Amino acid sequence: MFTPFNKLNKSTCTSCKDKSCAVAVLNESQLELLDGNSYESEIKKGETILRSGALVSHIIYLKTGYVKEFIIGQSGKTQIIQIVKPFSYLGLHSLFGDKINHYSYTALEDLKICYIDISAFKRLIKENGDFAYEVLVYVCKESLNNFFRFANQSQKSANGRFADILLYFSEMYNNCNFNLPLTRQELADLISLSRENTTRVMSRFKADGIIKINDKNIEIVKFDLLKKISKNG
Amino acid sequence: MFTPFNKLNKSTCTSCKDKSCAVAVLNESQLELLDGNSYESEIKKGETILRSGALVSHIIYLKTGYVKEFIIGQSGKTQIIQIVKPFSYLGLHSLFGDKINHYSYTALEDLKICYIDISAFKRLIKENGDFAYEVLVYVCKESLNNFFRFANQSQKSANGRFADILLYFSEMYNNCNFNLPLTRQELADLISLSRENTTRVMSRFKADGIIKINDKNIEIVKFDLLKKISKNG
DNA sequence: TGTGGGATGTGATTAATGTCACAATCATTT
DNA sequence: AAATGATTGTGACATTAATCACATCCCACA
């Protein structure tokens, strides 16, 4: 069997154990099409995966690791949209929008991604309705989640926002004890506060015994109180 | 030819002049399927079209008129997500999410909508890849637009937010002179400010000769200055 | 004609948040 | 070892926006 150059030492899409929900519904020949139009790559922590403003030639599937999705606003301030989890697509919204990428993505740790050619991806959508349906589900869910966070955030004060983001991370890692993948500044950019105010809220929560802090490590001690703060403030 | 009861005096989807971009790619038999699973309805100004929390049995296509899309946050405050324009779908995100509707919609004026049965809609997506593609384009564009607004808004002060929303409306109506479809309170809920602060900003802009105000009617006088304010804060 | 309720504008006050300044820590480089 | 720069915590202060209070205005309706 012919093995394309860029597939050396790479798994095929067919045998991939990290398939997305959408790719899971593809048939054998469609998987081969995907396989012939995608290639795997490794990214080092801190590297930029995709930059806002770039033309979209590939969409990116995140196999392992966490990624920061952000934009730089008109005033030059950074706004972090979300922390993207494994098994997600990067740049998908922009692909179907206007072909220009709208978000920037940087790796929060060493990670593995797959580049997928956009024309192949589009062809799969048009050929396989179940695939299209799953992509739609993905896009809509993500959109709903992020909007819910944003909308709630804009109604809350600093305490409520910080409580929210702690719950967000504890849910993401499925653990009350986790290592923040962000600096304090990035945390601030995620909840739209100043860095100083963010650390102040952290100190207050620590002093009140709601959380324990050890550099990047955070442990939620009073979970219920945190939920109450998230709700009321 | 048999005419179903609910189609009396209604146009068919085939002859509809207000088709969405997605429906425009359907073939004859698919249009008939759509026709058999949708019905038109009229809504009076102020009526609720769809409520957050309801199970999604139909999606709604907005043929004419403007609609307010909003959620009520955990604290009870209202957050308006966007003003939905004609030729848009209502409840689409929720359809592909978890079957529960996440946004509420009320009519800002008398308007015409079409209810479309969700199973028929899903069948069209799975049957016709071009249709699915167009639906994806719609969802992604809307998502990008709204995020862009939200992300920018969260970085701006009251002046910047109000300037933004004036530009938003003038673009929507394609006119520097327009009638606000919202009360001052709703305007405040759209840009996440208090009602009082919103009117104060309006008064300031009026005093500075940036806009003219006559009740709900607003005329943008100094367009360039408004853009500058929007940009700088 | 009068009455009640919603919407609106504005002043005074309070609360929250951003900004500035500075010190401490740590990792990396020279 | 010294130096540089990034990150973090914290106090003082300035700025901004929310809240409270109240007066108008307008409209629907008795």
C-alpha cells in the first residue's frame, strides 16, 4: 500500500482513537478522503497555532491539550473567549463565515493537532448529512456555552465573575483541585477585569477560606459558598 | 390538488419570496416536504414568540419584522443578546444543542413567522448537504457577529458601548436616522449598563451635538466622531 | 376629567473598579 | 554573581458606574 510522505509514523484517521463526534459517523471511504487531506502536527507550549486575520486554508482539530482562544480588541486589550478542550475544532466558525480567521489560538501546553484541508472538510459536509449534523451540533453547543458565560458575566461584579471562572475550571478538569493554565493577567483577560482587581479578589477568597492558592494550583474548599457567590454577585 | 387545512390563504414554500439562503438551495420535492411541515403565523408587537426553557418542537423562521433575543440571568436581570433581523431563524442554536430553548424572543413590531417542524428540518439537513452547509454558514456568521460585539463591549466604558450600539442600529437600518425599536431600559439591557447611566450618556451625546434625539428617533450627526469614540473606549 | 402606571431625565450619594506606583520573587541570560 | 525582565501582590488614589430619590411626561382607561 502506498504511504504518503507526510503519513510516515502517523496513525490514519480510520484507526485514530481521538475522533471527533462528527468524524465518528464517516464511512470507510470518507475516512480515507479525510486521511488523505489531513496531517498531524505537534505544537509546543506558548506557540501560536492560528492567528486572527489569517486566511483560512485548513481547519484544525485539537487532539490533546488545552488552547487559549482570544481576540485583540479595537483598543488593543486582549479578550480571552474560552479555553478550548481536546477533541475540539479551531477556526471552524471562521471557515463558514468569511474565510478570514477571527480568533487567535495559542497552546497552553504541548499538544497535538491535525490540519484538515477546508475543501475536503466542506466536501464531507455536503456528502454526508450525518457528518454535517454533528458539526452543527458542535458549533451550536459551543456557541450556547460561551454566550451563556458571557451574558452572565456582563451582569456580575468581580466576585461573581471570579467564582464563575473557578467553577468553569473545576468543571473542565472535573476536580476541585486544579492547576490554572493561565497567568493572572490571562485570567483577568478571561473575566474582563484588571489584573490587580483579579488578584485582589483571589486574595479575598483565600482569606475567607473559600479557596486555597499555591501559585498556579487552586483548591476549592467551600464549593457551595462559591456557587452562591456565583449566583448572587 | 389537496390543500391542507392550515395552508388556506397561505403561500407555499415553493412560491415564497422570503426564502432563507438555506431554503433557496432545496429542490422541488424538498420544498414540498418543507411546505407540508411548516405553517405561517402572525405575531403582534410585544408578544412572546418563544420562551427560554421551553422544549423545542419547531424552529421559527422570521419573515418580516424585528425581534428581541434575550435571556434572564441568574440574578434576574435581563440581558438582550441581539436584535434579530428578518430572514433569520429563531431557536436554531438550541435545536442542535440540548433540545431545550435557551433564548427568549419577543416581537418588537407586528411580524410574520413560519413554524417549521424540527424533524423535517433535521431530515433536510441530512438529505441535502448544500442545505446543511448554508445552515452552518448562518449559525457561524451569527455567532461571530455576536461574539465580536460582546467581546468588544466588555472592554469598553459607557461612551464606547453606546457609540457601538448606535453604529449597530445605523448599520442594521442602513441609515443614520432611525427609530429605536427599544425602550431606554431595553437599550440598557443590550449594552449592559443601568438605565440611568444609559440616558445620561444619551444626554451627553446630544449636548455634544453627536446625535439628535426625538423620543425614539435618533439621528447620527457626527458619524466619524462616533466611530472614534467607539474605537477608543 | 381625573387617575394610575410605565417610561424617562437628572441630581446626589455610594460602591465598585481601574490606574498608578512600588516591592518582592523567580527564572533566564550575561 | 550580576542583571534583566516577567509575574505577582498590595496600597493609595482617581474614575466610573450603580443606586436611590424624585419630578415629568404621556398614555390608556375608568
